[in-house]
Amino acid sequence: MANEEHKHLASFLKDVHLSLRKSSAEVGVEKAWHNHCSNKEVLNTYAQYMEKLATTHWERNSSDEQSLASSRISWAADFAYEYFINKSFMKHREKEIDIGNKINIKVNNTNELYSSPITLLDVGSCYNPFRIYDFLDVLVIDLCPANDFVFECDFLHVPIESDTILINNKVKQLKENFYNVVTFCFLLEYIPSSELRVNACERAYKLLKDGGLLLISTPDSKHVGANSKLMKCWRYTLSIMGFSRIKYEKLKHMHCMAFRKCLNKEVAVRWATLHKEMYMDYCIHIPQDYSTNNGCTIATSIEVDVDDFRELPFDILS
Ligand SMILES: C[S@@+](CC[C@H](N)C(=O)[O-])C[C@H]1O[C@@H](n2cnc3c(N)ncnc32)[C@H](O)[C@@H]1O
């Protein structure tokens, strides 16, 4: 069972997410976000609590291969290693070229050349859990860094231009078409609306090199089918952006996904066109959006299983 400290940390973090969603429903998402980012006391407490929860309470369970502490980070690092260092990207490239030939579009692979180290942008990093991996050259950003490894940056608003600008531990600008990998580990549940989540993914697309990876983990303790329509909708939306989902895994407590930035966006768009179903829209909803007690319920044709997302990621381990 979770001990008292674990529960205390967890409930603070959940309350921050909930109050951000509530105030977005009341005053609009942009204003709510702005107010939230000005509240340095809450952001600082969140950062300290999140780091403690992950490094103390979740790490205790790290001998369990399903543990959140190790698995969300090691899943992403292992996948990036297999893809770039062991060159599994080549089979995805071949597949894209094949599809391109079939539908008469040109797939140009000249930009898809990798050399070590692999550049990774960890968005919403909090405390830089990727620092242990030597094959990665990591830039870690967060609204409110928990330690000095992490640069302060609001990913939803930072300009994306031709160069990176870092001043005094803050990111003023990020470089487009530069990263091999962008990671969103338990990030999207923090962001209070579908529009902002879509915006985050579109930004990742701009930052990635052709053939680069957007790696997303999102908590869910339910069985694989419980929220499968929601996950398919994410896939649809990211395909319209130009991403092809090349790996999906439901672990005990989370979904882990790898999206590849296609060499030609039309290859991904074609997948979306062929697989669109009635319930799919260009959006990234999470089950909390459908909850009746956060003041922002939305009408939907998708059945979702809200309970465990409300519990996660903080209460599930003991
Ligand atoms: C649930 S924590 C996850 C932390 C870490 N990725 C992990 O897996 O342990 C979500 C983090 O995302 C950060 N975050 C949320 N929105 C952000 C934004 N727009 N820009 C940068 N960081 C953001 C929060 O400050 C918080 O530290």
C-alpha cells in the first residue's frame, strides 16, 4: 500500500491538474494557463513533489519491470537505442518508400542520416531522468525545473526558429528540424485542453528531423481495450500531422507509443484517410476531459474509462 507521504505527494499533484482543468473551463484555457504559469509557489512545490515521488516512491518499486519509475523512461531510451543505434529506422524508411511508390509520391530519404550522440528533447522533464544514458545528447525543459540540469521553458509558447537560444538556465528559443527524439513522458495529462495538447504535438513535429521520433507515455491501469478508441483517435490526429505510429505497447500501468516523423507527410495522411472512423476528430482528449466533476465535460461518442486515469499516475504503486 502507498504510505502517507506517497499519498500526500500524489494528491497534491492531482489537485494541481484538476484545478488547472477547472479554471480552464471557467476563464478559458489561455488565461488559465497564463495564471497557472505565474503561480511560482505551486509550480515549485509541484516540481519538488514530483521529483520526490518519482525518485523515492516509484524507484522503490523499480525491481518490478512494470514499475512506473523505470519503465516509462527505459521504454523510451530502449526504443530510441533500437531505432537509431541498431538502425531499425531503416525498415520503417523502406516501408515508407514502398508506400510512396504505390501512391505515386516522392519519398526523399537524403535527410535521414544519423550519427551518435542522438539529440533528445525531454519536454516536461521535471528532474532529468534521461541523464543516465550516454548515447543521448539531452536538452531537458520544464515549466519549473526541479534541479539545475533542467532548463526553464514553456513548451507551448517558446519560439521555434533556426537556432537554440539558452540564457541563464532558461530556453528563449528552440531549433527547428534539429532533434532525433522528442519525449512526452506523462506530459499530456498535465496540459488542460485538447487544443493545447494538439499544439504540443505540432510543435514536436516542427522540432524533429525527418525520420525522428516522438515518444509518448500516458498512464492507464485499465486493460488494453478500455480506452482503445481514445488511443486510436490520438493515432489518427498524429497521422494527420505527418506522424506514423510505429510502436504501441500497453504496459500494466501505461500506454507507450512511438511516432515517426514521415519523410513525406502524405504517407501518414494516407493512413489517416484510410482508417478514419466516425468517432475520430483532429483532437487529443484524455479521459479526464470527460469527467463530470471537473466542470469541463464534453459531449462525445467515445466511451472512456475515467476512473483509473483520475487515479493515475500517482496512486497505483504500493
Ligand atoms: C507529471 S510530470 C512528469 C515529469 C517527468 N516527465 C516524469 O515522467 O517523471 C509533468 C511535467 O510536465 C511539466 N510541464 C507541463 N506543461 C509544460 C509545458 N508547457 N512546458 C514545459 N513543461 C511542462 C510540468 O511542470 C511537470 O513537471
